[in-house]
Amino acid sequence: MNTRPWGGDKKTPVIMDTDIGSDIDDTWALVMMLKSPELDVKLITTDTGDTTYRAKVVAKLLEIAGLTDVPIGIGPAIVDAPSSQAPWVEGYDLSGYPGTVHHDGVGAIVDTIMGSPEPVTLICIGPVPNIAAALEREPRIAERARFVGMHGSIRRGYGGSSEVAQEYNVVRDPHSCQAAFTADWDVTITPIDTCGIVTLEGEKYRAVRDCEDPLIQAVIENYRIWTRKSEWARNFDPGKQSSVLFDTVAVYLAFAEELLEMEDLGIRVTDDGYTVIDETAKVIHCATDWKDLPAFENLLVQRLTGWGTLPPLPSKDRFPKINEATRLARLEPPRRKVRMVLDTDTYNEIDDQYALVYSLLSPESLQVEAIYAAPFANDLTPDPAEGMEMSYEEILRLLDRLDVSPDGFVYRGSTGYLPDWEHPERSEAALDLVEKAMSCQDDLLYVVAIGVITNVASAILIEPEIVDRIVVVWLGGQPLYWPSAWHFNIGQDLHASRLIFDCGVPLVHVPCDTVTTHLTTSVPEMAHHVQGQGAIGDYLFEIFKAFIERHHVLSKEIYDISTLAYLINDEWVPTELVHSPILTDQMTWSIDHSRHLMRQATFVHRDPIFSDLYAKLQAHS
């Protein structure tokens, strides 16, 4: 059955099954779950080793959180396991817990699932003897639940190693894991391929370490105890960084998956505790790679501490007011040659390169006056400043292959994201955008943004008058009907993203899912139309093929060319007028029909766009 709960405001009922009290990541995950508004916690059960000790850790945390209405279930004490947080619950009397404690935790799982009017999501972050026993006792629970777990090693091992591992939660009880994976319910897992590289450092970790919330203080106190009691934990310094927070990713997958690359794979659990890809095995929904690990880290810290919660936007009086007749005229597709600048995080992926080349090979429609390097942070670099510099260097590589001089044409952008709305970075790119916009007389400047919108937002904050002199065409976020607004370009800098929707600048918004996702192509198509089309064609093919091989996929979207296609021929990118949404700090859309209008793309016609690009590459070669 498919019971994935995403969408709408209804909370998802969940049961957490945990071996909390061994590795510290269970403690972080439990607190993340308690602080996630999408989840309605119905039961927490403990498994493996001294399950009564584990129940004490859960109970004490729930008391600190003021959530003693959450029942606790104690599972069978099967096999020994570390009790690394025992000093924290020394002297704690479980009989004094104000809430319900079920001494038959397996029975509590069965009763909670069978008694729920809605499907229940099991968040399993330890070995799963409780789950196997519950399935044996009442197989029908598989018809009324879905399984989300932190289990396995598919293509990578611990620490990102290329050698797959016998992951702890599987190898501790392979037969129980076999029962859980083969049961007749949806199974979603984060193997150590993805969850095994999640840590918090620097500003993000300090926000948690220094948080005054008693529940977060309890997490850090447990973390300090754990590093003293657990032999392998002594490599971690609670003053500077977290340990690996494996289990938090399973909590995230209980309510969303946008930040992860998901694959449906046949997975077989071997008797010696490996999780191997097997086409004959049951298909499991696997998080095999990250789309945006830094955004997940931000989300985790925000959930735990409120860090990064946004202040009110600047007063709209700060920006020039555009009457609606003028706005509507500016939001009409141009259907003429336009002046434009391109703002791009070029090295972040591979679609920016195609968009940059497409823009420069379309002089009949586009007068490209500048290219701005935008910051980014992902698995290539955790530092936005380095991401911007990598984008700058990639722009130079592309221009060299096009025989275009970068002098007075390419500008470095912001070295970080907006810290607030009062301190924009006066980067080369932001200042050049201000200068070009303010020099406009009767002709508007189109600002085509295909990365994080920091440079553009900074320019608007430096000189708000440019709102009346530009039209922004931005690929970022999802359609307004989508349950989450999140996309890499919008999630990197929430301050900047909110500003673009609120300041009143004429905006053409190009969403991703169900719109630009149609711009999918493959290696054979690229080999036929792009490879061999001069130095630039060979380079574009090379980076496309490398991406396909690195990510083990058959095809790839070239999202960013949609923005140029809209300006070249708007029939290829149908749009509609909608009210500019409010972007919430939970990365969702809030709709207010009293707000100003913007234009939003609703579809892209793939074939004419790619045909135009291929023809221009051929003509250039």
C-alpha cells in the first residue's frame, strides 16, 4: 500500500522504535521528531539490550519536553548492547513517569497501528526485533502502516567509503530486518550512503550547543556523557562538532524527501547483515544521495533550536510602488529582443552551463550584458564563498570555449548568504546590477537568475529603486500547489528568496516539479546533438555524461534553459498570472489573494526548446 503522507496540513501519526542510549544519534532524532510539527507521536518503543534502561532515557526526555502524554513501550531485552547514557538516568524511577508505560512494547505497537483510523508511519532507528515480533503477532499491521528506517549500506559505507558495510542496525539482527523489509508495506530507508555523512559543525553546531531550551541542553548533556562512556565516540569533541547524526534522516523521511535523491531498488538483506541490490527482491524506496545536505543541516538546526527563524520583512515602503497596470505590462512576455544579465551558480550542477551557452548563442533575442557568479554550498563545497569562486572559474572555462572575452563582462557575486535584510553584500555583481539597472531609460533590464537569488536580493537592498527598472526571471522553488516550496535555489538563502516575492519587483517565476522537470534528456540524445559541436559542444557533453555516471541515473533535467526559452519564445513556456505567495520559514507557500501579481510558468514544451538549442550549437560549430 502507498501511505506516503506528504501534502496538506494533517499531521502524520508515527511510532518511533529506537535503541536510544547506545549511539547518541537516537537522542537527537527523538528530539527532532518531537519538534517536527508534521508528526503526531503516538508511541515510542525501545528495543535491543536493556530496554528498560532505554525507556528511562525516553521518559526523562519526554518529561523535560512536557510531553508525558506520549506513551512508552518496552520491548523484549534481546542481545546485549551498550548503555552509554546510563549516568544521565541514574536514580530515575520509571514508575514515576506521569504517562503510560507499556511493558509489552510489541503489543503496544500492534494495538496502536490496528486502533488508528489513519495509516501509521513507523520510524525505526535501531535493530528491529520489536517490528518483526509485531508482524508475527499480527501480520495485518502491514496493511495499516509504512516503514521508514535508518538501515543498510547500498553503494557506500561508513564515512562515505566506497566499500559497503554491514550496517549496525541490520547486522545486529539480520533476520528481523529481513522480516521488516519483506512485509507487505511501503519501506523507505536512509542507508549510511546518505545518513552516514550528516554532522553539524561551526555556526550550525554552536547554535545547538548554546541553545537555552532545556530539551536541547539535555541532548548536549547526553552527548558529553556519551563521548566519555563510548570508546569509539572519543574522536568527537562536544565543544566543536556533533557526532554522525544518522537517525535524524529517518525522521526527515517520515514527512518529506525533497532534499534527497530517492531510488526504488530491489534490496535483499543477507544472513550476515549486508543490504544488497537484487532485482528479484522487494522494491524499497532508498535515499541514495543528497540533493542538498546543507539545507538538511539548516532544517535540523532550525527544528531543534529555532535558529534561522526569519524576522519580519522590511517595510514595503522601502521599495518603489508599481501600479498594477504598469506591473501587468511589464509581466507581459517581451516578444522582442531584450537586454539581460545572467545570475548563475554555474558549477553547482550541469544545467547552468547549458543555459549560459544558450543565452550567448541567442543574440537575435537576447542582448547579454553581464554574467554574475552566484554562491552555493553542497557536496562539492560547504562554503558558499568557495562555491561562488568555483562558479566564476566555470564561467571563464565556458567563455574560453566560446571565444568570448570575460573582461568587463563577468563579475564575482556574494561570498555568503544574506544574514538579514539590513546588511547586503556589496559584491561586484550586485553593484554592477545596480549600475546597469539605474542606467535604464525606457528599456527594462531582464535579470535571469538560475541559482540562489542572493546577488539580486542584495542589489535590491543596496538600491531599492531598481525594483522599478528590472524584471526578474527566476528558476527556483515549486508550483504554488506543491506541498513544499523547497528547491535548491530557493532553500539556500531564505532571506533573499522571501525578499524577491515580497518587495514587489516584477517577477516571472519558473518552478521545478511538474514544469521544468519536462526538460529531461539522455546520453544518447546528447551524443547525437551536442557532442562534436565544437569545443563547447564537447565540453557540455563531457559534463553531462560524467553526471549521469556519477549519479547512476539514465537521464537528467536541464532545468535552467527554461528561463531563456521563455524570453526567446514564450509559447514554449506557457505562463499564468498569480498572486505572489508568502514563503514561510517552514519552506511552504502561503497564498494571499490581496498581494501583487507575478507570472508563473505552468509547463514547458520540451522538444522545440531542445531543438532550438541544438540548432544554435550546430550553427556555432
